[in-house]
Amino acid sequence: MKKKPATDIKDPGLAAQGKERIDWALHEMPVLQAIKSRFARTRPLQGLRISACLHITTETANLARTLKAAGADLVLCASNPLSTQDDVAAALVETFDIPTLAIKWEDTASYYRHIEAAISHQPQITLDDGADLVSHLHSNHPELLSQVIGGTEETTTGVIRLRAMARSGALKYPVIAVNDAFTKHLFDNRYGTGQSSLDGIIRATNILIAGKVFTVCGYGWCGRGIAMRARGLGAQVVVTEVNPLRALEASMDGFRVLPLLEAARVSDFIVTATGDKHIVDKQHFEVMKDGCVMSNSGHFDVEINIPALKAMARNSHRPRTYVDEYTLDDGRTLRLLAEGRLVNLSAAEGHPAAVMDMSFANQALCVAYLARHGKQLQADVHAVPADIDDEVARDKLTAMGISIDTLTPEQESYLKSWQEGT
Amino acid sequence: MKKKPATDIKDPGLAAQGKERIDWALHEMPVLQAIKSRFARTRPLQGLRISACLHITTETANLARTLKAAGADLVLCASNPLSTQDDVAAALVETFDIPTLAIKWEDTASYYRHIEAAISHQPQITLDDGADLVSHLHSNHPELLSQVIGGTEETTTGVIRLRAMARSGALKYPVIAVNDAFTKHLFDNRYGTGQSSLDGIIRATNILIAGKVFTVCGYGWCGRGIAMRARGLGAQVVVTEVNPLRALEASMDGFRVLPLLEAARVSDFIVTATGDKHIVDKQHFEVMKDGCVMSNSGHFDVEINIPALKAMARNSHRPRTYVDEYTLDDGRTLRLLAEGRLVNLSAAEGHPAAVMDMSFANQALCVAYLARHGKQLQADVHAVPADIDDEVARDKLTAMGISIDTLTPEQESYLKSWQEGT
Amino acid sequence: MKKKPATDIKDPGLAAQGKERIDWALHEMPVLQAIKSRFARTRPLQGLRISACLHITTETANLARTLKAAGADLVLCASNPLSTQDDVAAALVETFDIPTLAIKWEDTASYYRHIEAAISHQPQITLDDGADLVSHLHSNHPELLSQVIGGTEETTTGVIRLRAMARSGALKYPVIAVNDAFTKHLFDNRYGTGQSSLDGIIRATNILIAGKVFTVCGYGWCGRGIAMRARGLGAQVVVTEVNPLRALEASMDGFRVLPLLEAARVSDFIVTATGDKHIVDKQHFEVMKDGCVMSNSGHFDVEINIPALKAMARNSHRPRTYVDEYTLDDGRTLRLLAEGRLVNLSAAEGHPAAVMDMSFANQALCVAYLARHGKQLQADVHAVPADIDDEVARDKLTAMGISIDTLTPEQESYLKSWQEGT
Amino acid sequence: MKKKPATDIKDPGLAAQGKERIDWALHEMPVLQAIKSRFARTRPLQGLRISACLHITTETANLARTLKAAGADLVLCASNPLSTQDDVAAALVETFDIPTLAIKWEDTASYYRHIEAAISHQPQITLDDGADLVSHLHSNHPELLSQVIGGTEETTTGVIRLRAMARSGALKYPVIAVNDAFTKHLFDNRYGTGQSSLDGIIRATNILIAGKVFTVCGYGWCGRGIAMRARGLGAQVVVTEVNPLRALEASMDGFRVLPLLEAARVSDFIVTATGDKHIVDKQHFEVMKDGCVMSNSGHFDVEINIPALKAMARNSHRPRTYVDEYTLDDGRTLRLLAEGRLVNLSAAEGHPAAVMDMSFANQALCVAYLARHGKQLQADVHAVPADIDDEVARDKLTAMGISIDTLTPEQESYLKSWQEGT
């Protein structure tokens, strides 16, 4: 018989505080809350082994409670060494009896040990945020793949990786790209990342944003959320892009569009949100203004080339908890926030619960969908079923107290006709 | 031998002024200008009969010049009775020798007579803006369909109609949905309609927008352009929708979302941009504020139920060129702009040339594509080839003097890999 | 006996159209409308000779009707050769029997002849917009000064000139600076000039504002209105200033602040709103981008050094009614709108009626105040009495249907106390 | 001989962290930094006894270092029981040897005991933020008033109280209203309070602002800063006012203006910034939405009637550090942040250093001005000398790397002339 899954958390004593914060978040998650009530009755995941590699936040805790209420046998590990909220991890274990392995500021070895532990749970369904769990499972435990019914993936970066796996034939079970649900990526990538990234930067530095030159690398959904909010706080926003269409959009939205090498010379802040590697690199460090504050809102800590920065620095120093100052030979000091990891999850609390409500409602419904239909799906990356997306949108509007109009039969039929003209 | 196509314009004497304005627009259309030069050398449309049913504006004139430079045998008619610029029509005929049939404020009979004339040109390629030409051709001249290689369609409404035709098997030749090119609908529907609709409303009324309640019906690309610009001019913007996802987006973008019946009570302005019928109807007229200004930015003049309004009115009156005031029995006066036709094309000059540059660059390149490949395409609605879209975006950026970054090989390969993780 | 004052207008046949437009504007001027009704009963200006040098617009016509209803014997002339609306002038003379001398596009000789005619009316009260009437009267007709009870001045530039006159002892009668009323300069200089300047630029050029670099010279109330609206239309706005405090504000408001010489190199649009001379001058023309569009929203046509531009130009050309293109020797073409005169009044219709409502309510109330108290006032520039300003604000809110809160007695007394602390 | 002033701080062990944070802030305060260097040479405050009642933050610490460097004998106490940063207090005492009495969360008794201690220092100059020190000194220690040369006051509320004292003849020494310097109130009240209030609310609650109804009570400089930033974060902002002029401005700025009783029914957030008492009161609690989050950015904790709220509540609960939930009999839960004290200083770190740089540069220069000229000033509230304000603005621009234009002699003389007209 499989033994009880291990747990590894910082301090069980934080559970009470974690519980309070998890309940607080639940208030902002009415859609997930309704799903949880329904699942508690219908038990659609009864007895299913699930391993979830997610940011260990208050919102994730509410997703975990929902899966557990549905009958799942669940293990959680962190999808980022800096994003764990230790009080939440404690409450998951102590209060909600959900095995969790996650410690804030853990090192890479510990990080992968925890993923290993989650894999040893022999999951039938996986939840991932960045595809570290899926990729580790495929690379190191091919023997367990046959048991897996399917998985879900939360974030753009993970979907990019999974598509690469699928293209090369490496992916061995179906994964639903929850990230691509409209009610997910249009909301948490834009409004969630927007607010929380600025929140992270302000908490980390307490610097006035108004009047500063604020460069956003990448004008995808995350990037445009950050650009919109930085402007909303009074910054002069510069956008850098590699895609001509997005560059045009940024320009028409009133932003300056510059190559990063030029932007770096005038920026007070630089934030990356590209999903790619070494966006900010040696040649940019060389021309930056003294005091420039760099941070990353992309999934991995590779967007800023930190090894190159360290190699250039005469010395470094940590004046505030999430700030490292690197002093270069020419006397300039460059500042890096949260060691280049997701600044919104490290220095602030991640996406506000109100947006995660939609993402995690999609997650919960997709997991139930996999439980029911996963065996019929091919080993590929799948879209979220349209009716799930639509259901989440309608439930969210209702929860916000917003009514909208409905097409009349005449209007419906007009949209389908082509004879009626000018 | 086919006789020289007829022309029908208001006043040939306006040609000089039209020529000036067409040249002025050309300055803002560098991408189309470059295509025109290339086509003049390569003559990709040599001898091809083309009928185009488009808004007769300065920008369209530059598209027509481009097609003619490419060797086409072209006839133009209007796609809307109010959007014709008579000086442009005159210049097309007198200066550029392009047969044109279009007169501003023409009645419906004249409008369809002009479409008939364009059809009698026996087109091999059609260009449409709203699908009136295609639908008329299919309904009334099936004998000419076999000669047609293909067509293009400029606007959302037309694409909706064509898709309906294709679904029902009625569509008999391939049509490229130019509207769906990213460099088209992301730009002219948003930035073009946004600016020009507000421009039309202000020219028509000269009313201060700041401090007014301004309701936008529909939060598609046009609607969000209008909402963004109305807010930019200081209005309190309200959005109405039938789609829950878009309603959520509007709400997160900071707009009030209301059912129209509620919005109508508090609105100083109501603009429709839905592509559907009778959005603003009797029950809304009944509750509107005295003095409410209604206008439409959707393709057809059916979005506001004008017959119902007329039936309710005690009398009407035209205090300014594009304003009709309808006085109801209870003494309230409701104002309708431009007879409910596209306010941006009727009361202002339509999309600024800078956005039409991209739309019409796509048109020109798609027409050339049809000339080369049309016979291989099925009778269906087709997407704009991705490389055309991309080429337009790159050329536009260059013309705007904007440089962007390029992925390094390392970055390209990172995006394709999945092994590298946290 | 004084003979009936002369009139000089373009075309009496335009009166009907002018009347329609004046009535249209009246709908948006509820505060002035209420004053007019009251004045018609109380006749506070009975028999008083008034000369008014104002922009001849629909809103001014409603002010003139108000003064006439109050019993005044009124003559109107234009305060700018390009701002006259000929249909309004016609209606003033033909329909409302108010002697008016003003013709759009009149030359300087005609302009001053009209001022002379207004002076020959031997005014007891003067209304001015830019202080041309006051300054001409003082310089050339000192013999008439003793009859004058007082005057009002509408605009910043006029107030600056009058203060200079007062400082040097040249001013011989009291003038109320209506411009400095909060309900005037906070509203028409900001929201009025903002919207109408952009309106003028767009009507003159039909160029897309989104994505353009748009430079505003001067961050006073007019300048910040223009900057706010240009941003609202999607421009990248640059501000130039000479005042460090305003420069700081512009920067904190998220605008780039540059010296004009630097801004000129990157601007697609440059608008002046400074009240000073030769802001845009030879050295700026020398570095401007090809195609740069220059316009002025300041009172006089001196802010752009047009003689210097003409001297540099190889040739000039008028492609659209309000656009002059100057081609320089190096091939660049610079564009000047409305001959450097107020672009909002020349190429568009000036401030929307809703803001002029407040300005002209102040004017009407100040003229009545002068009639009653003018003889007690010293020959100096005077503030608008605070209760007039407050009355206008309250009446405007009521007309807009907006209710606000009132201090409770407890709150009033708290504001007056100092003992209650932490 | 006067004995060494007492100190009272939470924990001397926090000094090292406080020192780091104080130095970090200093980087953002280049203007104050330059003054400090100059004062260290010129010693303008040599031997002067100064008592300062200010928020004990990193920025205040840098002001204190500046005064000390100038030779002052300085004692500091807190101007608010919740705004003290204990690590800063520790560093002031331990590292910078500046006697300080301030403990976060101290009760009212302790708060006034500390003010007493500061008064027992027998100040020759006072610095105040809210006028608690001045008012306590006048009420309870009239015997010490004759020694006082003068004082400065930092905030609107304090200036209102001092004006009330001056009007009633109670004020016995001159006080400079630093708050009224343009470089102070235009910046820290608007940009500082704006960012930091939103920062405080987000840190306290982690709730998404986008899509929420966010009501700001008061449209003074603080209120408009908060409204601007809440909109910038995607909220639908409602403004309440008692002043008709400000209400009009808010409306023209695109905000809904409502009486609070109406706003309360629809608000997700309510923030007060009025300087007055019981703005949010029983009748508002009675109609609020379940879950409404209330906070205060005005100086004192009287803007929300907390006793009335407590009296209505069935029970209360603290789910997060700065949140108290009050459950009413009808089941609704209302949330109050930071016990109704300044949310930006309690739940976040107060104004960012970049704005305090200007406020405190004014403070430092005004204290030096008092030392030199205070004896010539009357016992009244005085404006900051204009050249101090201007010097601060210029130095700030320079520090930000922004160059601006300068008037040419021709332009200077044009502004002074009145002869040159149309």
C-alpha cells in the first residue's frame, strides 16, 4: 500500500495566520466557492490521485480545498522557490490536511526534491504552472506515465514548453492549456499581473512611479497589463518587442517603442514579461542609468541574465529584503528585485484572488473534465472546452452583480442572415 | 466589345479639390505607396476586370490608383449612401480616369443602380465593404459568378454575412476576409473607428464630451476603440454587451457595464457598434434623457430602430447638417446623427489615412494574391495569408521610423525547447 | 444724436443657418439661459452702451442676446480675424438686431477698422478677449476713456496685457479679469481648449493622433488640457516649459519633458499654448521632421514665428483649407494650420457651448456688477467677486443634474476648531 | 543645565535595518541631500533647540539628519500612533544619535506623553505635521511660548488648525505653512498620497482594484491623487464633494460625482481625504454593500465615524494585519483598514522618498529661514518664501536629469508689454 505522502513546510505554527488569509481570499473567489460546494456534493474526483505543482498562495489553497472536497487524493509542491507563502503551506498541512512540500527561499535542490515527492505520489492527474512537473515526470519517470489520465497547465510559459514537447512527440498524455481559456489569460495575465507586478515593485522599493521612465519588455497579455498599470501610476512607459504587430499596437496605444539597447539608457525601471531568455543582458547592463531597477514578471528567472550581471559587478549588497544592488566597476549601481524571479509572487502576494477565481474555476472544471473524458483525449495540448470558459464568465459576472443584455430572436437571426443589406 | 463603364458623380468641378485631398492622404499611406510603386513595375493585375464597392474616400482613391497602376480595369461604386466624398469621386473620374458611380446622400434606388452598374462590368475580382456587391451579384446575376476568380471583404459585418453564405452553401467563389488580418482589424477597427467616430460626433454636434455619460453598445474592436477615445476626452463611459467575456473585460478596463435599458436613462450619448439590428429600440427611446444624442458606428443603419423612432415622434427638425431632432409626445427631444449611418464616415472623413494604409495594403496584396492563386482556392471565406499580414506590419513600423528588437538564435531555440526549467 | 452703429458682415443670407446653430448652442448653456430670463425681467443694463470685442461664435451670440435682453445698447466686433463664424454674424444682425462687424478671413486693416467702429459707439462698458479693444481705445481714443465705467476681459493673454498696463499706470478704468474666475479658467482653458484644439487639428488634417509624437508647448491650463486630450487620443505627448514647477508637474503626470529643440526633432505635431512670442522659431524649423504639423492655441498668431518660416521656405502650398505646406530648401515640408491663429476657433468651432456657458455666465454677471458698482472700483485689474463664481458653479451642477453633499454643522465647526487633535 | 532628552523606542535592535532603509530613501532625495551637505558646512542652525512632531519614516530621518548636520539640538516625536516605523526610530537613536520618542501602535496616552517630552525640550523652533505639537504647547505650556522663534507645519489639516488659531488670536508665534509651497502640496499631496494610499490599500487587502467601484471622498489635492491612481489601476471611480467647483472639476475629469449616501450603496472601496470629521457615518454604514472596504488618507482618524461603526457591529474580527471586519446585525460585513488612520502611512510606507524630497527640502530651508528671520515675523501663518519654492523646483528637475527652456529677452519683454496685438 502507498504510504501517506510526506510534507515539508517551514513552520507549522504559521497555520492559523495562513487559515485567516486563505479564508480572506475565498471571499474574493465566489465562482470557485460555488464549484467547491457543488463538488462537495457530487464528488467528481473521488479517489483520484492528483499531484499539483503550483505557486503556494492563498488562492491555490482554495483550489486545493476544492479538489479535496471533490474527493481527490492530492499532493502539492511549489512551482517557484520564491513564490511560496509559508503560512499558507502550514495551513494546508495543519488545517486542511493536504500534503504540501514548499518552503519560501528554498534552493534548487530542495525545489526538485519536492517535485520528486509529488511525482512519487503516482498521480493520475497533474496540475502544473510552468510545466516543471510534467517535464520532470517525462524525463525521469517514464514508467509512471501510463497511469496518468491527463494534466492541466496554468501559464503561458508552460504551454509553450508543452507545445514544444507535443511537436517533438515527447508528450505522452493529454494536457489542457488552462492558460488559453479566455477567462484565464485575458484576465489574470493582464489585470492580475498588471496590478501585482507594480505592487511587487513598489513593496520592494517604495519608489515613486510617477515621472519615471518605465520600460516593459514584451507586449503580450502580461506586458500590456504591466504597461497599462505603470502608466496609470504616472510613469512614462517604454515598450520593447520583437513582434512587429505588437510593436505597432504598443505604439498606437501611446507608448514609446524602442529597441532595448536604447531604452536601457533612459530607464528608471525595466520589467521583463516575455517568456524568453536573456532579454536583459550584458550589453544592456553596460549602458543603463545608475540606479536602474530591474525585475521580472515572466515565469522563469532567466529573462534577466543574472550570471552576466554578477560577473560584471565589483560587489553586491541587499539594502531591502527584495533588492540586490550590484555595483559595477564604473561606479554605477544596478538593482535587481527578487533575484529575478516573478516579482509579483515574490515581493507581493501574486495575483489578487478575484482574477485567480476565474483561472482556478477553469482549473477545477478542467480537472473534473479530465476525470470524465481524459481517456478519450489524445496525448496533445488541448483547449479548454468552450462551455467551461463561458460558464466561468457568466458566473463571474453574476458574482460581481453585473447584468448584461441578451440577443432577441430577431437579432440572433439577423446575425445569421446575409440577404438584408444597405 | 464591352463598352466603356458609365460614371455617375455629383460634380466634376470638385476634382481639383479631391485631387489635393487624395494626395494629402497618400502622405499618410507610405506602405500602400510603396506597393503602388512596385505594382507599377510588375503589373500583377494586368487586364483584370475588378469591381469595387467601397466607401469613396481619399484612402480608397489611393487603393484604386494602386490597383490601376497594377494594370487593373477597375470600376468603383459606393458601399454606403452617406460616406461618399463627392470631391474624391470627381477626382477619380476626372483626374485618375477611374470609372466611379457614387453620390453623397443618394437614395437607395440610386445606390443599388450603382451596384448594378459595377456588376455589369463583369468583374473577375470583387472588393467589398459590407458584402452588398457579393450578395447582390449572387442573388441577381448568378450567370456572372463563373467568371469571378475571387473577392475580398473589408469589414466585420461583411465577413459575418459571407460566413453565413458559406455555411448555407450559397457562396460561389473564394473571398479573403481582409478584415481579419491583424494589421487590419486590430488597427482600423480600434484606432481608426475610435478617433473618427468621436470626430464625427463632435463635428456633428460641437458638444463637450467631458463630464458626459457616454454609452457604447458593443465591446468588440470598434466598440473598445470608441470607449477608449470617449474616456480619453473626459466622458464617463458605460458599456453594454451581450457577451459575458467582453462584459467582464469592459468592467476590468474600468467601464460601467449596464443593460442598455438602464444605461439609456442616464446617457447623454449612445453609440452603437455591434453589427446587429435594433440595438437601440422603442423601449430605450421611452426612457432616454431629454437631449440624448444617438449615433451608429456599425456598418448598416439598422442598429438604431429609426422607423420606431419616427413612429414615436410628434415632429422632427434638422438644426445642424448631421443632426435630426425628434420630439416625442412627452416633450423630450431625442437626437439622431447622420440618419443612423456610420457617423465617422458621414459626419467626418472616416478612418484616418494612417490606419487605412494598413487595411488597403492588405487589400492590394490580397487582390494580387487572388490574381495569382485564386483559382486554387475553394468557394469559402479565407484568411489573409500570414506573410502578407506580417509584411504589412514590418513595412508600417519602418515607415513610422520605429526599430524593434530581434530574437537571438539562443532566444529562438529557448522558445522551442522544453527541457530547461526552474 | 448718435447714429445707428454700422454693421459689416459677409452674407446676410446665412442668418437662418446661424440662428439654428445659435439656438443649438443655447441648449448647452443652461446657466446663461437662466440669467437671460432673469435679466429680461430686471433690465440691469438698461440703456448702457457696450462694445464687445469677442470671438463671433454661437456662444458669444447667446451672451450678446443676454446683454441685449438686459437692456444694453450693444455693438460687437471680432477679437480674431479667423474665428468669426459668418452665419452667426449674419444672424446677430438680421435676426437679433445686434450691430456686428466681423468677417472670417478679414485682413488686419479690416480687423482694426471694425475695432474702430466698436469704439466709435462710445462704450460705457467694454468686453474684451485679448485686450485689443482696451489697448486700442487707450492708445488712440484717450478722449473717450472718461465715459467708460469699466470692462471685462475673457482670456489669459488679455489679463497679462492689462496687468502690464496697470503696472505702468496706463490703465484708466477698472477691468474685471473674468478669465481668472475659477469657473472660467479651470474649465474653458482646460476642457474647452483641450477638446476644441484637438478637434481643430483633426478637422484640418484628418491625421490619426494615435502613435504620433505630439508636443505641447506650455503646461498652463490650456496646455494641460491639450496634453490630456492628445494622450486620450493615443499620442505620445511631450511637454516643453520654461517654468520649473510646471515642468515637474508635467513629468509627474507621465509626460516627457524636453527642451523644444530636442522635441522638435521627433515631433509629428507641435501645438503652442504659452501666451508668448516666437516659441517655435527658426532653430526649431531647422531640425523638424519632414511633415511636422504646427498649430497654435494661444491667443495671438505670434507663438510660431511665421515670417521666419516663410523666409526659409522655397515655396508654399495649401492642400487643405486650413493647412499651408512650406517646403524648405533641403526638401522637408513643414505644415502650418490656420495661419498660426487659434486652431480651435479657426479650423473648428471653438470651445463647446457647455464650457462657454460658465465663462459667459461670469461675463454677464460681471457686466451687471460693473453697471452697479463700477464707479466705486479703482482703475486696476479686479478679480471676479467670489459669490459670482460660486453661483455659477452651483447653477452649472444643478443644470447637469448632479447633487453633492453639504457640510453638517458639526463638520463646519470642526473645520473652524483647532483643539481637537489625534 | 537641561538634561539629555529622553528616548522611547520599540527595539534598538532594529537600528541596522532602519539605517539601510534610511540610506535607501536618501538616494531618492537628491535635493535634500545637497542641502544637507551645504548645511554641514554653513551650520545655520548651530545650537538651536528644535522639537519636531512628524511621521517617523525613513524620509523624516533624512530631514532630521539634515537639521542635525546644520547644528540643531533636535528631539523627534511621532505625529501619528500608527505611522511610526520602529526600525527608523531605532536607527535615529542608535545610529544617528537623535533623541526620538515613537512606537508603532502606541496608545493615545503614550502618544501625548511623547509630545510632552518633545515640549520639555523647550524648543526654539517647532516642526509639526497636523499641529498637535503647536496646539498642545499653546494649550498646556504657555510659559514656554516666548522662547519660540517660529515653527513650520507640514500638512493641510495642520494649516487649517493654525489658521483657526491665528484668526482667534490664539497663535503666539509665526508658523510657515510648508504645506502650501507649490513644490510640496502639488506633489506630495497628489502624487505621494495617490500612490501610497493605493499601495496601503493593496498591501492591506490584496484585492484587485480593476473592475471595482472605488469612491473617493474629497477632491482636494490628496483626493484627486487617489482618484487618478485608482482609475489608473482600473477602478470605476466615484467622487463625493461638498464644494461645487471641485465637484464640477471631478465631473469634467470623467468621474461620477454622487452624494455619499448614493455612492455608499454601490462602492467596493471608500477612501476619505477631506480633513473633516464623520464623513462616513452611521447612515452610510446602513446602506453599504456587504464587504465594503473603508480607509482614510486624511490626517486624523475622525473621517470615518468608528465609534458609530463599533456601536452598530455585532462582532469584529481581524483577518489580516491592517483589516478589521465588523459584522452588523443584518449579516453584512464592513471592513475598516488601519483603524481609520492614514492608510498610506500605516499599511504602507507613506509617501515615496522622491516626493518627500521636495517637502523636506522646503522644511529644511524654511527652518533655516526662521533661524535667520523668524524674529521679524508676526505671530501668524506665513507662506513659504517664493524663492525657496522655486529653488526646490529647479534643483529637483536637475536631479531628475530634465532640462527645460528659458525665455529669451524678446519673450520676457513681450510678456511685459501690452501694445503688441493682433
